[in-house]
Amino acid sequence: MAKKIVGFIKLQIPAGKANPSPPVGPALGQRGLNIMEFCKAFNAATQKLEPGMPIPVVITAYADRTFSFITKMPPVSYFITKAAGVAKGSKEPGRTKVGKLTKAQVKEIAEKKMPDLNCSTVESAMAMVSGQARSMGIEVVE
């Protein structure tokens, strides 16, 4: 018989840098999960990725105090800021532009992020990435 699920925990943790301090410790502690076991497993799973890359993770907590987790791709905003070469988005996205992305870069980001996005074609994924870039004050050029 399958284990009884008691909840899901969604966190965003830098790759290879999970430790028991907040936000990881309190979130897992509330469910009675072994914090150090998760930290070791997460760090081992993300060791091949670029250190410090923000990784969304969904942790499934079971009634017997065990867990399983799924890592996802970093957020689109991370890829956009990296491709545009800026530290962060604009303070006034409608008025001030802080960087530029080409259609080729947008397509590359969309293809990387495709498994996590709720769309079926690369074109619709590109539209989502372009919209995110515009809302960050980054211009998409041909």
C-alpha cells in the first residue's frame, strides 16, 4: 500500500547549499522530518549544478515521517538576468530598461524551462519568457 501523504513543502534553495537554518529547518521541522537527511540528499542531488543557482524543490512529507523531493529548473527570472548580464530587474519596468535579450536567447531559455512551464509548444513558452523579461524591464529585440 502507498504511504499516506501529510503535505507538500515548496522551497527555493541555492544548489548545494541546503542547511538547517531558515527557511529549510523550520519548514521541515513543522512536519517532523529529518532536516539533516534532507540537506545531505538535496546537496548530493544538486552538486553537479552551478553552486548558488536557486533551485525550486517540492518536498512530499509522509505520515511515517519520511519524505521524497523533486527538484525543478531555476526560475525564468534567474535565466533572464544571467543572459542579459544584469544583477536584477528594473525598479520601474514600464519606464526604465536595464538590459536586452535577443529572440535566440529567449528561445534557449524557453527550451531549458519547457518541462516546468504549463505550455505545449516552444512558441508559447517563448511568449511566457518574453512577458517575464518585459515585466523585469528587459527589452526583447530581434
